[in-house]
Amino acid sequence: MINIQHLKKNFGQNEVLKDISLTVNRGEVISIIGSSGSGKSTLLRCINLLETYHDGTITFEETDILKFPQGINHYRAQVGMIFQSFNLFNHLSVLQNCVIGQVKVLKRTKADAEALAIKTLETVGLKDFIQASVSTLSGGQKQRVAIARTLCMEPKVLLFDEPTSALDPEMVGEVLQVIKSLAKEHRTMIIVTHEMSFAKEVSDRVIFMDQGFICEEGKPEELFLNPKEPRTQAFLSRFIQ
């Protein structure tokens, strides 16, 4: 579904992504782990075209994403991104947050958009908060609204950029449970996370990034229990005793 070849990204003289090549198959759940500054979030932002890359190619369903025929907003509707800081419209209600993109980008009627939004909000456990102001919600509830908003666009791929890093510890579980339920639906997902046990449980494949490279990748039971690269071993030694 997504094919990345020889991707490079610089911020000034700092080369953040160094020759990244990766294929994401339909229905596959991939977790990307690694230290802060290893390039994980930058890779997701390049896939979603929030960052421009300097070399290499990214194709989505065999189409170069820089040449997407219907434009960048329609591409992003199909490759939805959930951010660590939620990126919600705080002056709108929960329902309005989930309707606005459907109406403006997908040109759905307000009635159709609201019907899908209500159904989706119920599936992420927010039935009682549909008319609430986003500004009144907890962090965990806001992240579930952000997930519902993205799902309402009916994307083919979901990108999660450290979806629990801005949450208090007691709120992490409720968000991870929603993501686990999406994984069980065999959705195509790429998840940047520091939650190692979660990555081990939900992933078909785990990728360890270090200093702008994909250092190692494999099935979670292989990578977590028998990492081959010294840098992977050193990173995981902090989490696996």
C-alpha cells in the first residue's frame, strides 16, 4: 500500500532521515520504536506530506504522493494522521470536530457526516460526550476524539505519532485499547510509540530506528526477544529485563 524508497530528509545541515526504504502492506500493523531524535516522527510527517523530503520517493497504491491527482487534502484523507498533541479545534464541539473535515474535504452532507460521526464516537466510547466542548475533555478523551475524527474520513491507512506521549499515565490505557481494537480489524497502521509491551502485542512487524536509519526490523517476538543489532540490544535492554 505504501512504498518508500531511499528517502532522505534534512533540517539545514542535520540529516534526519538517511536512505530509508520501507514497504507497508495492506492490513499490516507496523510499530516504529527508537530513541527520541531517531527520525521516527519525521518519517511519519513525510508520509503525510507535513514535511517535504529532499530525496527518494513515497508511493501510495503505486501513485507518487507528490503527484496525487486529486490534491494533497484528498491524499491526507486516505492516509490519516493522529498526533500526540491531538490538534483538535478547541472552540468546536466533539461532534463538530468529527464533521468539519467530512463536509469540507469529502463534500458529504452535514446530515451524513453527523450520522457517521455519532456512530464512530460511540465506537471509541464517547457516546455521552458527543455535544460536549472539546475544551472540557480529559487528555485521553481528546485523543479518542482525534482518532474518531480521523476514522470519519474513512482512511485506508492510519498514522499514529506517539499517541499516548502527552497523556497522564492513567489515561494511556484507554487510548491504547482503542488502537488495539482497530488493529483487530486488520486496518493498515503505522504507529510510532514508546509503549514497548503495546508494540509487542499489536504489531505484525516492529521497526527500530536509530540516528536516521532503519537499524533492524522483524516480527515482534523476534525483535524483542532476540535482537540482532547491538544498537537494538542496547535500546531494548532498558525495557526488557
